[in-house]
Amino acid sequence: MRYIILNPIQEQKFVTKTDYVYVQQNNKNSLHKTGSDGKDKTAKIGRSGNLAIDYHEQHLKIAKEVGDRSEEGIGYGNLGNSYHRLEDFKKAVDYHERHLKIAKDARDRSGEGMAYGNLGIAYCSLGDFKKAVDYHERHLKIAKEVRDRPGEGMAYGNLGIAYCSLGDFKKSIDYSECTLKIAKKVGNRSGEGKAYGYIGKAYYCLGDFKKAVDYHESELIIAIELGDRPGEGLAYGNLGNSYHRLGDFKKAIDYHEHHLKIAKEVRDRPGEGIAYGNLGNSYHGLGDFKKAVDYHERHLKVAKEVGDDTAIASSLHNIGVSFQSLGSFDEAIDCYRHSVATFNDVRSRLKCNDEFKISLRNLHQVTYVSLWRLLVKQGKFSEGLISAERARAQALNDLIELKYSPVKQQAESGSGTETMQNVLSCLPSKIVFIAIEQQGVIFWVCQKENDLKLIRKQISGVGAYTFLQSLMQATYQEVGTRSDIKCEDRSLDTARDENVANERSPPDEKQNRSLPFEKSALRIWYDTIIEPLQDLLLDSELVFVPEGPVCLAPFAAFMDSNSKYLCESFRIRVIPVHILIPVQPITTVTVGRFSWVIRGCKMLPIKGQSYNSFHSPEKKCR
């Protein structure tokens, strides 16, 4: 079981040029302008809570009365920032869009860039990272155009945050290092401290926790030096996470309590929620599961208050992990289901951007894995299979829905008797689904009359994923295939190199360890994948749906104890996924030169071959 550790939200710098507050002077109404350093007392009052909104609304009213469109735009921007600080992100978006419109009308490129930056921040807070990246890139482009170096640094920093949220940590480090370089050059100590925090968080997500500690300690030193209490709280939270992953739970708790104290002091509700969640994780590490549930429920309450769907999903997952440790399996399954549904909702907002969807899926795949593993552990084999397949079929399902089936699919639950029967009736009798556990491989074998058998192959010594990946490397050497072949399309190489987590593999095991094997790799593959199924393989044709390293395994070349290859006994097909989702009664699907009429279930075509496992005369390959 793994819980989701919550990274404190790095403060995203608001990019308004000037703050305005409305003040009374000698019983006359006037506008009082202050710089962004906040030294003026009235400015400090004007930027606090609802009082700031009152001042900015009066400023906006006067700007409209005197017909000053530039001041009107700035007023909208300041209102947007004030509502953002109150966690009303949707209202913040509305005001920033008004600011953007006025800036465009006035051809104010600098103001336009600021509005784009603030919109990006608001959308990032709403969990719509695709829009956030788009707006921050527009801000960056304009900042370069008008030679606004501080604005350029802010845009780089905000892009680093957005890409980190999407799981693209190497790109996040690249942008954050640009921020750090600019901050040092212009003498912005505050920006320098935040950049250290961004880079530390990215290294943390890449698993380099000692390097993360170094960057976060630099972040903390600068925050204390500047008297930046919110920044100090963030640094404590980041250090707490890093020490947690290094196994020092007591030190982690100490740092998280410092973070919680400061978050309450500065009235940072999202930060307070994250501190609760991380305290829950650390107490879970110490084995105090009841206290862990209590802290995670406090985090869930705060996440709902501020409308942070990603935080809601993470807290639900963590509550599920603690319930599972307490033996409350039904409650754990319920939490996992709600967490998956919420993550899917966030993912759906990314629309057609596959790169962002995959990054987000990789970042939170532990929730999908936890759900199907617990269902299988509870003997709910069919539900476990459906959950596992729905998780790894997301990208393909999105494509088919987009092109052929606009009707929204059924929710994740899929636990009803009628739904289960519909799903099982779609499965051909010779299909084998493969999934990887921490210490074993799971096989779901579909037999006649909707009979589904589950078989488990235990792997001792090392984790199952490590074992299978090492076996794949040994296979490359044995058959004389180069494992380091590069793609002709260099963009594909980049995508592969930057992909931190394999979408189909459990996220909690090392991927690059090499193990020695005494027997032929092809023989070990046979013993691992085929031998456990020997009594159930009665047909001459087999269809495998693998995951992780098994996707690259040479099934046809698996060798038994008599040195006989598997392809000599069976006709073998390997498909990446088999979508187990009921759809409309009849669906026509055309992909390239292939066309199918499908009733009841969507199936994946196999390139160059006819798939003849349909259960109705209407299901035929044309």
C-alpha cells in the first residue's frame, strides 16, 4: 500500500504591476497608489481579506466614473487576485478575463501578459493544468517581447509549477532553473527562494530526496532571512516530505507541525489542508493509523472548502490506505472508488491533450492500482479485472469516445449485477489478462459460460516488476536484440526519456535493477507466465492482455522444459488492452481500412488480422 504525499503549494507570484487601494483623505475620495513592496500601511490593509475587495471595488467604481480604461483593467486584476487569495478561483478567473479584454482593447501588451499570468495561476488552482500551461506560455512570450525580466522569471516559475503538477518533473526543473537564474541576476531574493523550492520539489518527485533536502534548506534560509512567514511554512512542509521519504518520520512530523502552525497563522487554508494530509502520512508511517485517518479527514474537509479536486482525490486515497491498514476493507474500497472518480474528472478537463493526460495518470496511478489490488484481495475478481482494465484503457477509450461514441460512459463503480454480466458476456473464452502485484503476477483467465478464473504466480526475493524487467533485459541479450535502440523520430526519444513512471507498471518499485538468472530467459518466461495456466489452456488459440515489462515479452518464443516454443502449440495474439465498458446497443467503428459492427462492448482491433471472437452474427469484420 502506498499513500500520496502532498507537496505544499508553492506560492504562485501574482503579476499585477501595481496595487491600488481606496482611502479617505481629509474627507475627500482619492486613489492612493502603492508599490508592490507593500510598505505603505494602507496598502497592507487594502490587501487583507474582504477589506481589500471593498477598496478595489471602490477603486474600480471611480475608474469607470472618470473613464480611465487602464485603471479599470488594473482594478479588475486586483479584484481577481483578492478573490484568489480567498480561494474563490472561479470568480478570480472572471475578473482576470475582464482585465485581459481591456488590456487587449488598449493594446497594452504588458497588461495583457499580466492578465495571462494571473489566469494561468487561477486555472492551476482549479486543477485545469492544460489551460494553465497555455496562459503561462502566452505570458512568457509577451514578457520576452517587452523585455520584462522579472515577468519572464515569474512565467518560467509558474510553468515549472504547472508541469510539476502534470508529472513532467524534468521539464519543471528546466523552467525552475531559468527562474533561479533570472532571480539571481535581478537580485530578487524572494524569487530565488521560491525557485529553490520549485527545484527541490521536482527532485523530490524524481526520487532524489537528499538533493531535495538541500534545495529546501536553501529555500528555508531565504524565507527566514526575508521574514516571509508563508514561504517559511512551505519550506518546512517540503522538508517534512523529504525526511518522510528518507524514513525519518519523527523529524517529518516536527516540520509538518511547523508548517501547520504557520499556515493557520497566515490563514492559508489550502496550506493548512496539505499540512494535515502530510501529518496523516507521517503518523501512518509510525503505525498510528487512527490518527492518520483523523488528519486525512481534516485535509479532505479543507480541500472541499477550497474546491481543490486533486487534493480531494489525494485525501480520499490516503484515507483509503489508512482504512485498509486498519482492516476496514469496505470503507477503503469506497474511498479508492471515489478517489479514482475524482481523478478521472480532473483528467477529463484536459480534453484532447494526451501528453498531459498521461502525465497526470502516471502521477496518480497508485490510486488505480490500489483499487484493483484490494478488490482482488477481497475475492472480488471480476470487479478487480474491470477496475484494472478501465484504468489502463483510458487513453484508448478517450479516443473511441471522441470519434465514435459521444455518450458519456458509465461511472467507475460498475459493481451492479447487470453491468457485471454484460461485461463478462463480452469476453472471448481464450483471453488472459495479466497484471503485476508487488510480489507476484495476477492472471485472469476467461473460460466458457462467463467463467472467470484468477491465478496468482508468486515471485520471491525481489519485487515482481523488478524481476520482470530484469528478465526482459536478459531476453534482449539472449536473442541478440539491442535494448538501447533509438527511435528515428527524436521527439519520441524525448518523450520516452522524460516519462518518469510507466503507465502500466506499479509505481513503487525500482525499474533499472539487473538480476542474474541461472536458466534461459525464454524458459523462465514460460515458467512464469504459461506454467501457472497450464491446466486452463485447452484451446489452440490464446489472446494475452499484458502490462508493464510483459508487454514486450516474446510470447511466441517462450520455451518449455522440452525446448518446444509456445508458438508450436498455440496460435498467439497479444493486444495492449481489451475495453470492458458497456456502450450503446450497436456501434459502428471504422479505423483506417478496418471496420466493425459491435454490439454490447467495444473491442480493440488487431492490425492485419481479423478478430473473430464476437458473440453475435451482427459482430463481423467487413
